[in-house]
Amino acid sequence: MKTYAIHWKSTVNGCMGTGTKRFEKAAAECLATELNEQYPDIDHEAIIAALPAAEPPAAKPALH
């Protein structure tokens, strides 16, 4: 199941973020390792991505 994403943080300026593409655990860990080798100023980590929150039900209009 593709539930992992790549979380990154710059060691230069502190910017951080999480990618939107989802991977299986082994693929995410492999990619994080490759990215850390290619971009030493950015720390990459495979994380379990938060599942999108369910949208709240639409408010029903009040009857007057």
C-alpha cells in the first residue's frame, strides 16, 4: 500500500515540506537515501503520510 511520502528539511535555511507523491515503504526509504546522497544540504526522510481529512458534511440551510 502506498502510504509513505518524502519529508525534507533544508540544513541551510530551515525550510521544510512533504512531497505529495505516495510510495510503498521500501521505495520511499530507498528514494530518501538516494536524495540524501544527491542533495547533502537537505535531509530527506520516508514518513507515513497523513491521510486526507474527511470533508465535513455541508451545512444544511436553516428553514425559516
